Amino acid sequence: MPRGRPPKATLTLSSEDREVLHRWTTRPRSSNGLAQRARIVLRCGEGTANSAVARELRVTQATVGK
């Protein structure tokens, strides 16, 4: 019997999704929370591990996991 957590599903983003998320990160009127979430989703969409994303963006792993 396998131990630990099951592997997480891969996050795939369409080019339109990436475009919108990138726009949210650079738009001056976006809230900080929205821009931060967009950065997290973009990094995870590139295949970066949650722990690495958390370290790079200086947030907790729980924040990335949400």
C-alpha cells in the first residue's frame, strides 16, 4: 500500500488563461491579493513545485496550496 499523499494533478493553462493572469499581475488597478494569486497560478502552471513557488514569492506553502 502506497504511503503519503497522492500525487497532485498537473495544472494546465490555455494561452488565453495565461494572458489574462499575466494582465492581472501587471494591471495597476488589480488588488494585491488578485495579483498575488495570479502570480502563484502562473508559476504553478509552469510546473514549478509548490514549495519553490512559495519560496520565490515569499508566501507560505499553505497559501500556494489553496
